[in-house]
Amino acid sequence: MNVLFVMIGGFLGACCRYLLGEFTPTPHGFPVGTLTVNLIGCLCLGWLLSFLANQKNRNLKISLLFGTGFIGSFTTFSTFSVEVVQLLQEGKFGISVLYVLTSLFVGLVLSYAGYRLANFRKLGEES
């Protein structure tokens, strides 16, 4: 039964990723669509996992539906990797380095921001 939640989330995440990619420009070959979905995914997964960890009654189905299914299919490490290789093969070294560094550092910052957002009320109560 759990696989059904992953399938539903995966279907919805893949559709959203496709639609966002379709309507996102690629100035100078910079893969804005993939960067956007991956960064949104970092923020959302950071928030979701932290939020669920703080729940007294942890719901595996929510984690499977949104975390594994939706965010797992919405984001894409494989496309990121292929796009970096393609940029390098096209001689766009600067763009590829910018893409890798932005993906890594901004992704980490957004994951942490998602974590902090999920813990915002909890952190305020400790003071």
C-alpha cells in the first residue's frame, strides 16, 4: 500500500517538474529550470523532514507521498549532472562552475532554511 503513496506523489511531482521546465527560459544555456526545481526541492524537503520529525504521531504516508514521491520526482540530480557535462562539452566552463556552485551552496542554505522554518515556533518557545 505504501508504494501507492509514492506513485501518486511521484506522478504529481514529475508533472510539476515537466511544466516548470517547459516555461523556464535558459539564458546563455544556463539550466534555470533544473536549478529552480532542485532549489525548491531543497527548501521543501528540509522543511518537510524537520516538520515530520517534530510530530508526536509521525505519519509515514505523508513522508512517502510528499518526500519520496513528490519531491523525489520533482527534483533531479541526474539531469543536473548531465547538464553540467553538456555545458563543459560546449566549452561553457564558467556557466558550468556557476551552476554547480549555485546548486550546491544555495541548495544547502535552502535546506537549512526549510529546517529552520519548520522549527520556527519551537525555537521561539525555547527563549
